[in-house]
Amino acid sequence: MTGDKDPQAGTSVDESQATTTAAPRVVRKQSLLLLNLERFALPGIFILVLLFFGLWDKTGSTFSRIANFQEVGSSQAYLGILALASIIPLVCGQFDFSVGPIAGVSQVATAAAMSRFHAPLAVAILIGIAFGALIGLNNGNVIARIGVNSLIVTLGTSGILLGLVNWYTSGQSISLGISPTLINFGSTNLLGIPKVCFLLLAVALLVYYLLQHTPFGRYLTSVGSNRQAARLVGLRVERLTLMAFVLSGALAGLAGVLLVARTGSANPQIGTLPDTLQALAAVFLGATCIRPGRFNVLGAMIAIYFIAFSVTGLQIAGVATWINDVFNGAALFIAVVLSTAIGRRRTGVS
């Protein structure tokens, strides 16, 4: 009968059933709240950083200028594309520490094609991207076909590339003969927004679509989640890994072309391993938001500009320039810890 008492428990059957039904609802609400907190914590902190430096008397007048936002937006487009280049191998469980040096080689190849070999702009751009893709192909072959650890391979590649750049340039920038059209693209605005930001947006959308809405992206995710399981279901793991590094190299090559557009030259001091670390810091920090525990394009873009505006605000406030390295290092450390913890919690790994 409804409302009968359980002689041992001392509660009615209806009350017991209601309690049993309500418990999962509470857990679901708590889980949803936690998920939303994880998703939007970094964007929320980013907004607070902008408000703080924009309203603080010591920084507000300079930080809030449109010119400051344009400069930060333009300067970080290069690192944004490097971050996108880093995401693709990471999705399939591999590191690429060579994206910065690849960009350095590509900027030299692009500038040299125009300055020393008088190549048309379109050809010079294709040469820069092709250099990046070929280096990525070499990395991918060694990692996928031979089975060498990606960390070792890409660090070794970085050292070789840095040496080759310094040998070819003798440590001097290549600044003569650069196409004015390319320089104009890297230094001007459209509708008040730096043109390079539109390039970053286009590349980000392409990478997002590739990873989220194509079989190739789903296959990469499967390989990154469990290589053996992916191989057992028929995925060509080696080829997918190889393609991931080729795409990563091509995007890093594009970042090198963008460097030439931004600076009007090829500087051998730009496009180094610290650039890679900044890109990785953004990627791992981005993995703590939007899609927590997973590398994602939107999160990486938010992280790039969160770090950039935070450092800019501190520098305007008069903090020493070394804060840039400390901030990026701390961001990378904290981001790796958080993204790893979130990923383990979601997969139930203790």
C-alpha cells in the first residue's frame, strides 16, 4: 500500500523511492555546474584581466587604447598559428617541439626567395609553406615509420634548423627586396582590425573544421585516445601520424611567412624554441576551458590572448621584461597540470 512503512528502515516506501530518484538529479546538477565552471573559467578570468588593466589608474590610459589592442592582436597572430600547428600532433598523442624553428626556417626561405632569387610573392609564400611541410614530413616519417619518440625527434630537428638558419644568414637579417604587398598586409588594418588577425581567424576555422567535422579529425582523436584500439579497428595509425606532422609543418611554415609580413624581414633571432613553448603553453591552457581535458582551437585562441594581454598589462604597469618568460613558463606548468587532472577525472583514471 502507498505510504506503508518499512519496518526496518522506519521510512515509507515512497520516501525511499523519492530519495533514490532525487540523488542522481543532484549529482547531475553538480556535474553540470562543475562542467560549466571549467568551460568558462578562463574566458571569465580573461574578461576580468581586461577590466582590471583597463580601469586601473596606473595602466588604464595606455592599456585601453585601440592602438594597444591592435598591436597585441597583430603581434600574437604568429603565435596563434604556431599554436594551431601544435594542436594537430597533440590530438593524435604526439608532441612537435619544432614548430618555432620551422617557422624560423620558413621565414628565411620566404625572404631569401624574394630578396636573393627575385621570386614572385606567391611563389615565395609557397616556398615558405613547402619548407615547413617537408620538414614536417621528415619528422613524421621518423616518428611514424621508425617509431622514434616525437619529443626526441622534434627537439633534434629544432637544433638542426636553428644551426642551419644561423649558417645561411650569418646571423644577419634579410630585409632587402621584400615584397611591399606582403609588408602592407602585415602592418595595416581592415575595418580597424589588423589584417593578420583575419588570417589567423581563417586558419583557426579551417583547423577547427578539420578536427571536429571530418573523418580525418575523428581518426586523429581515436589515435590519440588509444593507438592500439585504433589500429585494431583498421585505422592506418602510421599514415595518420605522418599527415599530422605534415600539416603541423605546413602551418608552421605559414607562421614563418607571417613573420616576414609582420617585420618586413627575416630575423634569425625570431622563430626559436621559446616560441614553441609559448604556443604549447597556450594549447595546454586552452585545454582547460571550452572542452576541458581536450585540446581545442577556441580554447587555444583564448589562451593566446589571455597570456598576451596579461603580460602587456604588467609591462605597462612597469614590471620588468623578464615577466614574459616567467608568465609563459608558469602558464605552461599550470596548464599541463590542470588539463592532465581534468582529463584523468573525465576518463576515471586515478
